Amino acid sequence: MAELDCIRLENYIGGQFIPCERYIDSINPATGRVNAQVPDSSDADVDRAVQAAKYAFKSWSVSSIDDRVQLLTRLADIIEKKFAEFAIAESEDTGKPVWLAENIDIPRCVTNLRYFSTAIQHETAPSEVRTGVDALDYVQHAPVGVAALISPWNFPLYLLTWKIAPCIAYGNSCVCKPSEVTSVTAWMFCHVLDEAGCPPGLVNMCFGRGPTAGEALITHRDVRMISFTGSTSVGRHVLRTAAGDNLKKVSAELGGKNAAVVFSDADLSKCLLQTVRSGYANQGQVCLCTSRIFVQRAIYPEFLRRFTDAVRAIKVGPPENRSSVMGALASKAHYDKVQSFVEIAKQEGATFLTGGPGEDTLNLPERNKNGYFMRPVVLTDLSAESRCLNEEIFGPITCVVPFDSEDEVVERVNSTSYGLCATLWCENISRVHRVAQKLNVGLVWVNCWLLRNLSMPFGGVKNSGIGREGGLDSVDLFTDKKTITIKL
């Protein structure tokens, strides 16, 4: 049942806001009350959006670099002017603290747009004049066509603009399908597109569920490529579908079971602060979050004591409170999934150092009593086969494990089916290089975490995904290389 003051969103197709026949209630996870009504788009809605994008592609694919730069710059400028409005809306929709949206989500949206507005001004392509045969060869980066951009619920606008910015920068048009759980800032961005004078149909937004709107989008014959961020199980389905009778380019950034490795020579004063952050930022709902911490046995007792004390000090509370370090989990379904791993940990005989049975319930204001809050959890004494150590939880639960040798910890880190990222804490530069090269992951941070460079490749291996985005990899994803040879 919708609340009287909730927002009703509309699809954005061909430059127009279009009501939908059916709607989905989207809940504010900090209160458990309806925050918005999201369109439950049909196949017909998706087809209309794809046709609008297909039409817009004809002119945008041959537009000047200056036109693309100006549009991306205007979008960034408008979001900066509406910064506070976007941060509050993102917090209410996701349950994350407002300060986190102010420091991470919205600034990164602006950075995404500005980065690609700059990058496209400096792209080059190979060329060669061949003597003897008197021919000129050169490479054109041709826009692919209509792109399906499917983004998740944990960083709604941040990850949506990470896809939209390079997509339109390199001459494509798109149909976006944000998560139905957190759609409000995507809808707000449509108003920004309108204000910036975005050509009708260049960016379209079809809200709705994955099995309906998402499925109609990835199976549409006029969609030429897919950029998907989400779960591994859905990612497999996207890849199988894209390999059907109408082959599509695909980039899939999927799940992770990321490890931090703390060697005995680590600077614990720096390591502890960042490892707590990497385990519990955004309530642990970051694909790059650390969920396994391997600590060399010589410092294991000290690390465990100091880490546990720091996690116990994390304040869980209403997202609007500046003192809240953790807010609410993004939805009731996800809350239930994370809580199921608390039960699994009990069954597996894990030791709870925080967040376990018998701890006091959270002291929350009355309006937040029905929100999806939980204490951060630290687990130890888990077997190598533990589900908590091997399956993606995507919540505020970390597992701390001692190790003895370098070879042992490399094997342990590589033992899961995932391979997104890892973090090494070590002062020995030789060991850092040696270990980093042995880890089966897409990113390795050394003595830091989440220090991102948008010009570097981003993506995982194994069940963490296929393909890379960022910098030159975004050029490769959003364009097709065409070799042109001219006889002189």
C-alpha cells in the first residue's frame, strides 16, 4: 500500500515522462515505509524505449566531440547544483547514511561525467602508411549502437552514470534499467537530462523488475550491447542470453568474496582503520568490500583484539544522523538473506566476537523500529569449507582467519569461485609484488582500499565477471574497432 507522501516515478522514453499501467512499491529501508512507486514496465514499454534509442543513435553516432563534451559537462554541472537534493534522496532510497552519499555517491556521479567528457578529447587510434604497396591503414572506433545499461541497488546513481557517461561519450544511445529497489535518483537524473537539453531518445529509462523489464531489454534484437552489474546468478543468465541468436557485446561485473591479507610487518595503525572501513562501508554492501581477513599468526591476537574493538564502536543508526556510521540494509529481502548467514554461522560453530546471539537490540528511534538495521558481525573459528568463508554475503559480516606462510595464504585467497579484488597490508615491497601477481583477482590494493583510478581497468575474474570498464577498456566496450585500408 503506497504512502500518501510517496513519490510516483515515470519512465523516461524519447525525452518524455510516460506513466505506466502498473507500479511497484519501493521501501525506505530505514523506516520500512513506502518511499516511492516505481513503474513495472512491460515488454511494450521496453520496445518503445529501444526504438527511441535506435532513432536517436542515427544522429548522435555522428555528432561532434564538442557536442558530447558539452552535454556531459552540463549534466555534471546540474548535479553539482542539486548536490544536497540528490544526496538526501539517495540516502532515503538505499538506507545509507547521508554523509556517505555526500562523500561517495554524488561526487562520484559528477566525476564519472567529467572524466569521460575529458577522455574523449584525447583518444587516438593506430594508423600506418605502408610503403611498397602504397596503402594507408587506420582504425576507426565506431559506436556500437543501442546499449542496455543495467545497474544495481547499492550505489544507484554512481554506478548508473559509470555506464551512461562512456556510453554516450563514444556515440551510443541507451536504455537503462535501474534496480526497482532503488530507482529514485535515476528518475531525478532524467529531469537533469531534460534540463541539460539531452537529445530525445539518447538516454531512456525503463524502470521495473529484472525478469520482466530486464529480460525484455537483454533479449531485444535492436540492443547491440549490454553492460550489467549485479549478482553472479543473473549475470550468467545475461551472458547466456547475449550468446543467443543475436550476439551482443557484454560486460558483466558480478559478485565477490574479497580478501584482505595482513602480514606480520603491516602498519596496524593504518591497516585497522582501512580494514574496518573495507568490511563495513555502506553496511558491507559494496562489491569491493572485504569479507575475509587473513592475518599472519604472529600478530593475529593483537589484530583481532584491536579490530573487534573498532567494529564494536561502529554506531548503527538513522541515516540522517551524522554520527551514524552504518545505516540500514537496502531491502527486507536482502536483510533476510544476510541474517540467514548469521544463522549459518551459528550452525557452523563460528565464534561471534561482535553482533552475535545475546547482544542488546539496537536502540533506534520510533520511526526506525521497522527499518532493516543490524549490528556489524565479526566471525572467527571457521573451517576452510565454511559457507560464510566461501559464499558472497554482501552485508556487514567479516570472517577473520590466521595464517602462517605466504604460499598458504595465496592458496586460501584463491580458493573461492570469485575473483574481484584483494587488499595486501605489508611493508616488504618484494613480497607485495610477488603475492599480488599470484592472486586470481581483477584488482589488488596494497596498503590502501578503494583508491580508484578511472583510467585503469575495472572488473573481475572467475565468477566475479567478464570484461573490463574504465579508461581504454571503456573505449573497447562502447565501440567496435574498424580497420580501414586505402590504396594510395
